[in-house]
Amino acid sequence: MRFAAIADIHGNHLALEAVLADIRTQDVEEIVNLGDFFSGPLDAGKTADLLMPLSLTSVRGNHDRYLIEQDPAAMHASDAAAYGQLSSSHLDWLRSLPFDLVYRGEVYLCHATPKDDNRYWLESVSPEGFVLLQPFEAIEALAEGIYLPLILCGHSHIPRAVRLSDGRLIVNPGSVGCPAYDDELPYYHKVEAGHPLASYAILEKTAVGWTWQFRTVAYDHMAMSALAAERGRADWAGALATGWVR
């Protein structure tokens, strides 16, 4: 079995197009999508129109949930910007997606963790704002009850793989469309790829177990940066241009 995993597109249709093209060059036919498809000041509608016909195996992320549960007037600016571009059919598609699922009988998919779509699985945040690899025991505790050999998550936008003590593998493919952001919870922190490229992963089942390959893909990130700036989001413009929060 060999397939690609994508996550955290955040309305960046140019990054998604580039990643899909790169996946085709890798002779990979199946793709799973780990959520947070649209939220952001970019092109949510175009991203939806690109994604939906692909019928990818997909789970819903926390920002996808906000788009279908929150009052638009109460939404964060990034969610509100995306909501304004989405049609009723786009929102119905989000409503149809599960919180988690099992792919091909041996791969567990969720956006963040099995019980919380807004919690980092592989990372922790210190009171000083440092984003660190989560202690092994904490990572393993969050995997309790998930006994499939391969576990995929997104949410933190950081490509990372962790092998558990019993051999289970957890992989986060990184973010297709948002290389850097800041957040207030649980403490103020920044997540920064340090580059503006799109990220995804290829997973392969081999004779010795599951292996992974992280891939980065160049695209016209400056066009997306310019769009964010045009829409009054200097924070997104800088992140898309550089992969840093400044």
C-alpha cells in the first residue's frame, strides 16, 4: 500500500494544485486529507471547487467545524473570510465529513487527536511560547485505544513522525498551504516552517513496516502572499512569503 497524506490547506488553492501535481509525479493514486481545508483570507471557494470533485478520503478539522457550527458574526477573521466564499454545497460537504475514520482497515485518520480536534498531538507549548516535541509518554497516552499500525494527524502544520514503543507510527504531513502562524492558546506561540513551500507526506507499507517520506513543493507563494496583503492580512502575507511570523 502506498498513498499520500495532505493536511491544513487553509484555502491556498495554488499550493494545493502544486501538491496534487507533485503527487502525480510520484506515481501515487490515492490521497487522504486530514482537515482544515478552507479557513484563511485566500481562495476558499476555489479550493473547495478543486477538492470536492476529487472525492478524497477526508476528515474534518477544527476550523472546518467552526465554519459549520459558529455564527458567522462571531467567527475569527480567517474563518469569516473563508465562510464568505463558500456556497451551501461546500458547507454541506463539510457537514458530511467525519471527525475521524479508518482508512483501508489499518490507518487511523484524525485532524489533531482522537478526542480533540484542537489539541497538538506531537507538540507541546511551554509557558514561554516554545513549541517543542511532546514528551514521549504524553504522545503515547493520546494514542491509547488506537491500535492500528499507522496513525495520521495534522493541525500543528509541522511535518513530524514518532514511533511508539509497540511499533505504531504517528505521522503529521505538515501543511499544504499555511507555513507559519501564531496562536494565543495554550500560551502565545508561533509555529514557523522557516520556508514558504507546501508540505505533504507519502506513506508506504513495506516488508519491514510503514515508512514515510516528507516532500516540499514550490509554487507561486508570492501570489498568495500578495492576495493576503490585498485583503488586509499582513500576518498571512508575511507567513506565506517567508515561512516566518514577523
